[in-house]
Amino acid sequence: MTGLGQKQTLKIAKKTDFGVYLAGPEGEEILLPKKQVPAGAGIGDPVEVFLYRDSEDRPIATIHMPLLTLGGLARLRVRDVNKNGAYLDWGLEKDLFLPYREQTYRVKAGDEVLVTLYLDKSERLCATMNVYEALSAETPYRKDSRVCGTVYLISERFGAYVAVDDRYSALIPKKEMYGAAEKLRVGAQTEARVARVLEDGRLELSVRDKGALQRTEDAQLLEERMRRSGGKLPFTDKASPETIAEETGMSKAQFKRAVGKLLKEGKIEITQREILYKG
């Protein structure tokens, strides 16, 4: 059945005492339970729904949108673990199944894990921690940017695979892992420097910190940016990581360190909405 795991707008084809049936992508009828039918909705009316399978593996629709859809990425909490695998809270009545074979490390109840969604051989929606294919190569970062990400896989041959901002594809090569093996365990958060942006857009990272030199370079870049922008930045260090990366090419942590240096030197003033350059 097509459309499972995705948001769709389907029309009401039939009304019953226990709900309505929607006309599915292939002409099949899919139940939307009565308690979720919009007030006043009638035959032919469109309804935005998410399609999945209920506890008896029957296709079913819901107007409640989950935290994760097919092809997307989300950090979900582990609600329970049993002999078959783990069950994740993704905002629907039926928890999302994470099989043991799709875990890059053994999770426990209460953990938060970065996962993507896939259809298994029986067309059931499941989660996987092997997120490589779902990560984006269209990164806003440049060489020497400081970034933060989640280590989701470690390869003895290639190194540590990292999801930067839980979104962008990156690798810490094996040669760069020397002396940092404990910090680079699977599931851990790590800060690193962009050593290279590869031709395909993916990032190659280094955990070797340039320290004070990096902060000085970043502060100089911010100064130049503010001079070109009339002496101010239209956001502060409380802005989202995406906004900071798009506007400056820096991670939020990197940006905050540079702002801290300029503030300490008396070169800037921070208001509620912007950063003013004092020179």
C-alpha cells in the first residue's frame, strides 16, 4: 500500500457508525476513527491525515501528526524495551517499533535516540538508528566551522559517523580519533571542527581544537560581518542553530564563543533582539 508513513490529504468516501472511510492512494478504503472525524465533515470532503498500521496491522488514518514521517529524522524517547526490540514514543497511540537489528547500540527505557523511519518487508513502519541515507549533504557550514552532532555509528575501517545538528552528514576519520575514543562512543554528543567540505557536500571533521586561535578568527569574522551590515547583527546568541549557521557559517557553540570574546573586549553590546558593534 502506498502512502504509509506520510501526510496526505484524502477525501471521505463513506460514513459509518464507527467513523469514515477515506479513499486511499490506490482506491482502497482507509478507516478514520469516529473520534477523529472533523465536525461537520461529509462525503467528498478532504481531510489531512497520516497513514500507518494499527495494532492488528490494518491500514488506518489519523489526524494526529507524529514526530517522524517517512524519510525524516527525529530524536525520540524510548518508552519500553522487550525481547523483540524497543518501542518509541512518536506521538501516536501505537508506539513505533525499533528492532534490535536496527540499533547501533542497545538502548534502554528513557533514552533519546536519533532515528529515521522505514517500511519493513511486511509494510510495517519501523524505526532505524542507521540514519546515513536520511542525512542531508546540503550543509551551511564551511571549513573550520565548529559544529556539534551525535555519533551514530563507529566503523573500525573508516571512523566515527556523526549527524551534525541531527541533520547533516559528517565523518570523523579514523586518523582523527586518536586520543578521543572514549568521547566518540555511539550515541554521544560531540563537538568538532570542519576539516573539509567534500565535493558531495558531506563534512569531514576533526576533534583537534584550535582553541584561542579559532575564537580570534571567528570574532574577526563577526566584526567584519557587522561592519558590512551597518554595525549590527539582527539576531543574538539565542537564535536557532539553523539561523546562526545560515547567517555566519558557524555552529551555535562557535558563535557564542566568538560573541563572548567580543563582549569581553567591549566591542559589542547585546540587546534582546540584536548585537550592536561598538568598534
